[in-house]
Amino acid sequence: MPKIRKLKTKAQLCLSKRVAMPTSPLFNMVKVAKMGSLGDLEILQDAIDYLTCKAKAKLSFNADDKEFLKEIYEAFWWGGQYKGYKEAAELANNYVNGGGESKARPYKIDSEVYKTSKIVIATMAVMKQFILDLKKLNTPFAHITCNDPRMRSKSYSRKLLQMNYKTEGKMKSNGVLEAAQNNHKLHKTDGHFYLQALTYARPDAKLETTWRVESLYDFEPFEKHDYYTNIPLGSKKLRLPDGLSEYMTKISVAKAFWYKAEWVELWQE
């Protein structure tokens, strides 16, 4: 009973904050970004705050609510394309218009955003050295991931922990790779990730490695964390709770999905 009463109180609070859903959030976002319109920013933020309250209270969402949320993510596609964040734009659009791709058949994005990253380039070099070590010991090396504790114990991998996180990115203590703080394109796409190496020895004595990054595009629910994303609109920011983005999957507006980027390299000892 206390839980039911608490939900009813939240519901009443949400109803007192009811606002009309903007019919063209992209138009409002453009006005904020280009003209610094505080009125349009308030319209968007009030709508998001109202829907956040409804999501936390487990209230039903009507067609206008759902359409607004979908159009917000579609607006991210336009904004991402305009800003040069093509990969991030594709992921946001696929969240509301995709098929919820599985890990076995993930959504594919251009690999350029990863393979040009300084932390990825440095990690590839370390992983190749580790692969050669395994090869010399006749130890399997077909599938290696950057968080492999055997590799991270090697002296030559320590430099990955000491790289400049602002301009180069670095490997965190758990083996995950963190994009450089100034690499906005990669951060918008996927700021923390693991690099995999799938390698086989060719008859011509060369090694062929497929480098791969794969991840699940999803968000943490309200019950786990109070995370949020600041959407830059010119000099202004729109605050979008991750919990609301996650709740979109509960009301059939969005689908979490797996995606990957990969590229092939031929190399030799």
C-alpha cells in the first residue's frame, strides 16, 4: 500500500505539471541553436521534464507523448549530420527507427571514427605485440580483447594507462578504452569501448587481423542511476535523462540494439 500511495502522489504531481507536447521539436531546437531562443528551450525542457515525471510514476504515454520523443531522436539525426557526427546521428536514428538488431546481426557503422583514434592506434600496436608473444609460445591468439589481463600485465602495455586522456585517450584500469576528451566525434558515438582482434596466420606468412568494436546501444533506467545527457544547442543545453531514453523501450518508441565497427589489417612479424 505505501508503494501504491507513493505512485499516486507522483501521478498527481505529474498531472499538475502537464504541458502540451511541441509539435515540431526540430524547429524549436533550431531556434535555440541559431537564435538562442530561451522560450523554445523552455518549451522543450518543460516537455521532457513532464514526460520524465510520467515515466517515473509509470503513467501511460499518449500518442503525442510518444511522437514527441521519437521526433527528439530524429532531430538528433539532423543535428548530428550538420555537426559532422555522422555515426552518432545514425545510432540515435536507429534507436527509434531500427529493428533492435541482435549481437549476432548487429547494426554496422563506419569504422573510421574508431581506427583514427589515438588510443585505438596505440592499443592496436600493443595487441599486435601480445599476439606475437602468444604465437611464439604456440598459444592460441585467434581472438584477443584489449581487457585481457595477460596482456595488461605486460610492461609494454603500461603506456596505455599513462596516455594523455584529454588529447589521446587512455586505457582505464579495467581494460576499457576511453576516447580522448577532445575527440568529440568519438565521444558522441561511444566514449568507452573494448577493442577486439580476430587474427589468423595466412599461408603467405602474413597475419590478418579483423579489428572490431561492438556495443549495445541502450540507457540506464531510473532505478539504477540518475544519469542524463546534455544536448548542446548552440550556447544552450537541453537536459535529457537517460532513464527517459530507456523508458522509451518500455512504451515501444525505441529499441535497444547491438552495433559494431570493424576493419581489416594485413601485417607481419
